[in-house]
Amino acid sequence: MSLHKGLVMKSTGSNYLVKIEDKIIDCKIKGNLRLKEIKITNPLTVGDRVWVEIESSRNFGLITKREERENYLIRKSTNLSREAHVIAANIDNAFLVTSLILPEVSMVFMDRFLVACEAYKVPANIIFNKIDLYSPELLKYLDEIISVYEKIGYVCYKTSAERNIGIERFLDILKDKISIFSGNSGVGKSSLIRKIDSRLNLKVQEISNYHLKGKHTTTFYEMFELQTGGMIIDSPGIKGFGMVDLEKENIANYFPEMLNLIENCQYYNCTHTHEPNCAVKKAVENGEIAFSRYNSYLSILEGEEDKYRKR
């Protein structure tokens, strides 16, 4: 039996596909590793660097150790018996794929995703897809939204996978990096990935007539090698993004435009809700902080996980 270092490429719950040198090995977790983390649904995730025991006579391995993560993305699990689900680890770039139409994505959902990226040190970008379907009025509104996020420091992209618009802008960022594409169902993640690398024959999500919601096509998190170099993670469409392990007094720290003002508040433990002489509230009133962002802050602060989801 020999020990090898590998990279988790796919997680299906109890089975993992691990890239070891130029081979993909089917693996399971050794029992003692599984027991170490009982508050999450998955002890391992796509992007984890692991050590694997392989028997020389078999193309099968046992994962014995996970290396410490540089960063990761985590959200509250839909499995009520566990606390959280780790989406991916060791990420160089996260791309939140969103849309203002078919389906319309909630601004609060967007901000929750961005807060998670800030909290767990994952560089985030925003892709507004399907712009070929936008009316002139909606394109104007999109520019207003983009100005809010670019002012904060997020890089935004306007794309159309259908018309192959804007995709070349972020291709250089993907080279030799591990990137994840995430977002609501139906926003076009898989279509964009197919445009980036035509060899990746991913299923394209349809839009159902019921509330114009996307149908789920990606079931598991999976990482693919790009022919131009680098890795890309395709993720299942998600409806909500519940926060995990964020102390209420620290939430404002994950809003970059608020972080710069916190020290100017009268009280060191200001919640930016009711206190007098609050620099954050003053910035909202004079337009320095977008009201939509402040509204998202309040939603997270109050633990409103489901009210923002469109039914």
C-alpha cells in the first residue's frame, strides 16, 4: 500500500473522485477522518488537498488525511440534522452568476454570498448573465447596480452565454487558478462554463414555467480541468445562502463599505441599527452606502434566512 497526495475533484456524499498525478481515483474516507467533524454534512469537499492510501493491485483509495484549507465557502445546510455544508475549498476566485431576468435573483441573496466570501477569505466576482434579454430600461438599472458593487471593490461582468457576449473578459483570470461558479438555478452557470471550454459537455438548465424558476441539473459539486489551464468548479443551483458561524457583532466587518466607517461610530459595539451618531447609518442616509446593501446587512443581522427567497 502506498501513500499519495491528491486533489478532490468530485464529491457525491460518501464517494470522492481524487486526482493523483494524471489519474482520477475513486476514494472513500477512512473511518477516523470521518468522525472528526460532526457539525458539517461533508468532512471533505471539492478542492480539498488530501492524502490517499492506494493498494497497488486496485484502482481504489482510502483518504486518510486532509491538509489545512487556505479558504473555503460554507453555507447552512438544508439537512436539518447537521449544521453546515462546505461548498468548496482552496478557491482562487468565486464567480457569483446572477441575472435580473429569467430568473430574477434577489439582491439579498447576492449580498449573502458576498459576505460569505469576505468572511472566509474567498476573492469574489459578480457575473450578470443573459443581458441579451434585457430591455433598455433593465440595462440602465443593471448599470446602476454594477456601479454600487464596483464602488465597493467587486469586479462585475455583463455576459450572455447565448450570444457569447463578454465571456472573453474573465478568461485570463481563470488561467492556472481554481475558480467556482455558483448561483441560483437557471442563471446560466453551466452554459457559461461550456462557452469557456467547449469540451465540458455540462447539462444546460431549463427554466420552468412555475414561477420562472430554474430546474436543477447539476447534482454534485465537481471540478473540471480547463484546456487553457486551471480548474473550474460547477455547483448545483442554490435557492438560499444561510449564514454559518458569523457573530452578529462582526457582520458589518464583511461589508467593505461599512468596515471603513465602523471606527467613526460613537459606540465601539454599535450594531448600526438604533444607536445615535452611527457613521454607517449616516452614510446610508447620505447615499454613500446603498440602501440595498444596508437592507441585506439587516437581513443577516436579524437571521432572516428565508424571507428574501422568491417562492
